Amino acid sequence: MPNVGDTAPDFTAPMATGEVESFTLSDHLDEAPLVLAFFPAAFTTTCMTELSTFQDRLAAFEEVGATVYGISIDTPFTLNELRSQHGIEYPLISDTNRELIEKYDVSMDFEKYGVYDLAKRSVFVVDGDGVVTYAWVSDDPTVEPDYEAVEEAAAAAE
């Protein structure tokens, strides 16, 4: 897992914005600070609460110049449907190949259900130099991030 002070692993993946676009982290550092919010699965209870909470707080992130991105292993088509149904305005990045959860070391299994290689609920804030300035990872998928701490980290990142 990248720790605070580490260079954020670069990646290219499909991004759901209403359309399907390509997203490369290093090409978006001018939008920093970047909030990368990994979540296990679209349309699940805690994930929808988290995504909606980030949506409700989007103005606060925008005030400090931060850009929020959600990331899951769902297809970009599923993520676009989620955005449409739930009014999520920020982009959602698709990691169907599980490359991002591997690079960020945030993979988890739900063995009880026979579901493997989902994203741990986690948040990374990346500054304009591509350096991780905040990292939070939960081994419990029912635990949400401390949204105020994420906002404070985004405000502090340059």
C-alpha cells in the first residue's frame, strides 16, 4: 500500500462520466489534490452511503480545489448507471482488471460469498506532484472513511 510520502502508483483505466473515457492519473495531477476513494461494489448499502456522502460534500472538496474520484472493480457501464440513478456527479473509475487494487494493495476477498479481489474501502489523497498525502484503508467493508479527515487532508495538500 502506498503510504504518506510515497509516489502514488500511476495507472490508466476506464472512467465513467456519463460517457466512458480513459483516465490516466499522471495526466490529471493538475486537478490535484486528487481524492481516490476505493469502494468494494456498486449498489451495495455501505458503498452507496459512501458515494452519496462524497456527493453531499462535493462542494467542500471543490472549494479547496480537490477532485474526487470513486474507484471499484465494476464495469464503467455499471458505474454510469449508478451515477445516473443516484445523482453522483463526480467520475467513477472502473478497475475490472483489478490492476489498481493490486497497485494500491487494497484487494480483499469475501470468501463467505465466494467473491474475490474486490477493493477494500480506502481513500488516498494525491497532491500535484503525485505524492500521497493521506492514506486510509479499512479491512472492514462496513466502516466508512472519516469524511472530515479526508476534507482536511485535501485542503492541506498542495
